[in-house]
Amino acid sequence: MAGNAGAATPGAPTIQVPIDDSTSGASYTQTFVKVYSGTTAEGTPVYIYVPQGALAGVEGVASLDPQFDPDPTDEFTPCATTP
């Protein structure tokens, strides 16, 4: 997750992260939700984010679902046999 991830507000309930999919050649924005907030022993804030919807499974989650097609109008075809 590179790109503009650093531009997100640390600790915000959700963040938007640009995804560059090297396999399909497409780019899209994925929403991530905060699932953990804490601090280290030294007081450094720690936040953990997961793709929105991922806790219910990968189906329909753009960056996780092997059947996701970021651009159905191009030549790329998602993996048809991997659940």
C-alpha cells in the first residue's frame, strides 16, 4: 500500500488508499477501516486498518477477491478458478 497512504489522517475511522494493480494494470481507490487503536510502551500511536468489508470475507472486496475485475472493459480476466 504505497502512494498517498501517508496523506491519510492518522487514527481516522476510515482512510482511502490508492491501489495500483500490477496484474490487471488498473488503479483504483480502496477504503480501509480502523480495527485497532493503541499505543506502544513509548507512547507511539498504533493503528491497524483492513479493507472495508474484509472482516466478513474476501468476496466483493476489491483488493482481496480473486474474481474482482477493476476494469471489465479491458483484456484482463480475473482468476476464474480460485475461490
